[in-house]
Amino acid sequence: MAQQVNNETTPSTPGKLKPDKPHHRFRIHPPHSRYTFICILLSAFLVFLLFSTFNPPPPSTTAPRRVLGDSWGGSHWERLVSKSTRRNSASNKIVLVTGSAGFVGSHVALALKRRGDGVLGIDNFNRYYDVNLKHARQKLLERAGIFVVEGDINDGTLLKKLFDVVPFTHVMHLAAQAGVRYAMQNPNSYVHSNLAGFTVLLEACKSANPQPAIVWASSSSVYGLNSKVPFSEKDRTDQPASLYAATKKAGEGIAHTYNHIYGLSITALRFFTVYGPWGRPDMAYFFFTKDILKGKQITVFESPDGGSVARDFTYIDDVVKGCLGALDTAKKSTGSGGKKKGSAQFRVFNLGNTSPVPVSKLVAILEKLLKVNAKKRVLPMPRNGDVKFTHANISLAQREFGYKPTIDLETGLRKFVKWYLEFYSSGSIKKGSSSW
Ligand SMILES: O=C(O)[C@H]1O[C@H](OP(=O)(O)OP(=O)(O)OC[C@H]2O[C@@H](n3ccc(=O)[nH]c3=O)[C@H](O)[C@@H]2O)[C@H](O)[C@@H](O)[C@H]1O
């Protein structure tokens, strides 16, 4: 029931009562009151300064918008694009890889190029984590003959231009705002990349002629609070535990709509905690390695009931094979120029390792490989979007394209640690330059 409000006695701001004599509120009595007023203003300014110093805004993950002809466009740029997308005579694929300066994106782009496909990358080089690492990956791609367009998937004009210049047969969509826990700090970046950006990309794909087939990265996090294990594609995905998971789940819904209305062939891959060389510094295995080597304390989460938290850690090379398998079995889209001509393929696959490992075991393996004892602090998992356990049932991917992970966590971490030590001691990136 609505409460009666007495304007004379109700505070205008919680905790503050209106002065007894409101008509005196804005009158300044010289000279004593003027000094008081100036002091209040100065104090307010100082408080504001202090607040902005100690509470810096989260790093911007949105790349600045570029205008046609500024960083892209023009005949030289078009030549670079065309050259990058040349395929060898045995290949029938020209692939646009979004997020190509990212972890999975760079590995997949290189694998496609190596086997002779035409490949073009696009990445917005946002500052979610150390951009130097992204540029180092870009250099690898350039050396292999892959051009990375610097642009955002939210830029529909740029995407249209790319589809005008190149008849892409496939889009491998790996650009995303990743990270489960960061969603509490910067929710908008998830909406920007995983919802708005994905929709702009699908719009460009649906209008293209020919329409490409799309394979894209969903996430194991869509299983959320589902407790039935191992997670199968038919299980519930309507209880996300983080905004990240919610945007990936919504992405699967958006993808279905474009498949249904426009005849786009779409395959979603639910990745399970992918790790390995050239990985993401925001992920636990990566920053645990960094902190253990520095002698810094690490926090290991356990479940609220004292049990271990576990992940189906999946090695990057296994995931790359899964991505290529999905791409190679993707059927053509059926529409053209925005018009559906028939029903099209719509698939969802788990790409996991089928062998969950407790986080405490991950730390023990790292201690062994690094030959350093970690300073551990064990804490109950905070309510920050994390889930207790992931475990993939991969039989569907196995049946469809022979997906079969072969790398166990210790073997994969050995490869990661080798890369990490070489990379960060070679001066490729200044130590500690990462924001993680
Ligand atoms: O499969 C996915 O779809 C997702 O995988 C990844 O998420 P997660 O599985 O949460 O990986 P990650 O952060 O490395 O934490 C690993 C473990 O360490 C624990 N963890 C974490 C931090 C910490 O300080 N302590 C700790 O114990 C933590 O509780 C967890 O058990 C991707 O980041 C995400 O983008 C998405 O792709």
C-alpha cells in the first residue's frame, strides 16, 4: 500500500532531514557564512578527487570506432584483404575469423591457413587484457600470411565492406567478451560484444551473397546450475550463474532466430575452460603461473560445502581440431541476400576433455612444473558467477566429426609453462606489463 508522504517532515535524501527553516537554505550571510560556503565547496571537490583516484573506472574494453578510410578501406587495404584470403587449389574455403588476435582465434586462424584455406582475421584489440600479447599473436598471423583487420564486429559498415570484397564461405566467430567473474565489474562489455556485436555480424552474414556458414564459440558456462553430469547438449541451460553465461545462452537463441528466418547454417561450440600456450592472462592457470613465480599468494576456491571445485580443462590443440571438424562438416547456408530459400543446419556441440580436474590438482601440477611451492589461501568460492563443476559429454561431436581430445592436463600445462617461460623471458612482452 502506498504511504502518505508528509512533505514538511520527509527527508529529501535518505538520512538527511530538511532544515527547520527551508526559506533560509540558500541565503549566504557575509562574511562568516561565505567562508563556510567556500569551505564546503572545497571539501566536496577534494572528496570528488579522492573518489576518482581510488575508484578508477574499469578498463575500457570497447575499441574506438574507426571511420571508413581511416584505419580501413582504400585500394592498398583491399589488396591486403584479397591476398590474405587467397586459398590453395585444394581448398574450397575462405574463412573470416573474428577475434583472430585472441587466444582461440589466433590458433584456429593459423591452423586454417596451414592447411591452405583463405583466412582473414578481424579483431578490435580491446584492453580487457594486455594488448601487447594480442599484437604478438597478430605478428605470428602476419608471418603466416594472415591479415588482421583492426575493427569491431559492431561496425556493420566495415563488415558489409568485407563481404563486398570477399566471398567468404565460412565465418569462424570467436570474438567475445570472455571471463566469468569480470562480468560483475563491466556488464556492458558483455552486452556490447556477445549480444550487440554478434547480432551485427549475423545481419552482415544474412545479407551477404553467398551467405557463409557460421561456426561460433558458445560456452560450457551455459549449463550454469545444472547438476546432472556429464553435461550433455540436451541438458537444461536455463539457469546461468553469470552474465557471461547469460549472454552466451542468449547468443544461442539469437543464432537460432537467424537460422530460422534467414536460412543461415549455424553451429555453436560450447568450449570447456580452454588453456594452453598463447592463452588468456585473465584465466586461473595463467595468473597462478605468474603469481607462483613471483612468490605472490594465490587464492584457491573450494565449494561452500568444503568440496573441491573442478573444471574439464581442455587443451587448445584439441579445441582447434574440434573447430576445424565443425567447420568441415558445416552445410551451406540456404539463403541469399537476406532471403531464406530452405531450412538450414543448426547444431550445438560440447568441446570438452571429459575428464574434470580439481583446481587444487591444477595448482599441484603447476608447482611441480615450475619447481616452486605456491603460497595458497583456500577460500570458499565467492558468489561471482563461478560454478562448482564442469564435465563435458562429447559423444555428439565424436559422432559428427570424430572429435577426440588427447591431451591430459599435466601434458598440456607442461607445454603452456614452456611457452610462458620462453615468451616472458625473451622480452617479447615486458614482465608485469599485463594488467592481470
Ligand atoms: O568454459 C567456459 O566456457 C569458460 O571457461 C573459463 O572460465 P573458468 O572455467 O571459470 O576458468 P578460470 O577463470 O580459469 O577458472 C578456473 C577455475 O579456477 C578457479 N579459480 C579462479 C580464480 C581464482 O583466483 N581462484 C580459483 O580457484 C575457478 O573457480 C575455476 O574453478 C573462461 O575464463 C571463460 O571465458 C569461459 O570460456
